[in-house]
Amino acid sequence: MLKTLNIKSRAKTEFIDITEEVKASVSKAGVASGVCYIYVPHTTAGITINEGADPSVKRDMLTFLNKAVPFEGDYHHMEGNSAAHIKSSLVGVSQSVIIDEGKPVLGTWQSIYFCEFDGPRHRRVVLKIV
Ligand code: ZN
């Protein structure tokens, strides 16, 4: 099963929790045991899995990334969004989650985040559930 999630980011850089959408898609797919691939078909966005309980964690990750890869720098890319391209490659554009007993296997504190690095924009996240 292939499923597309439509995401609307609201900030230049932002982590958006898509855990519930992924869980709902896995449930709808009716796969008892398998894998859910989560893929972002963009060059200035990413996907990561990390703590969802304390919002300070996503704030700290984003603050670190923005400090490590500043918006302005010795970049040659004419579009002016090299920082976003670099963050996309650092974070990566996909994750895979094991499905067991019809549910994604996530730790108690784990959430799945779409990572916006050049927003605000309309974005897509593609799920392949097998
Ligand atoms: Zn660019």
C-alpha cells in the first residue's frame, strides 16, 4: 500500500509530529507484520524519529541544526537555500518502522517527525507499507 500525507509547514524550520497519521495509515493498510517506509520526496526537508513527550527536545534539535548550519554562509547555490539542503542530507529523507501486530513498533517516548528546513510550504510524505 502506498499512501501520501499532505503537510503544511508554517515556519522556515519546523519539526511536525506525524506519528498519529502514520499509525492511522498502518492500521488502515491491515498489515499485521511488516515494514512502513516513510519517505520525503523533497531536497530541503527530512524525516527523523525522536522524543515526542517533551517539546523542548524538538526545539533543542532545531536550534542546534540552525546554529550548526546557519542560513547565511559561504554558499554558492543560487537559490539561496543551501542551509536547508545541508540539513536535509544531515537528517536524511527517510525512516523505516517495523510493524508488529498491526502497529508501528515505537518506543514509549518516540515520535515521527517531518522536518521542514525551507518553509513555509506544502509538502508530501510518502508511506510504503508492506
Ligand atoms: Zn535550492
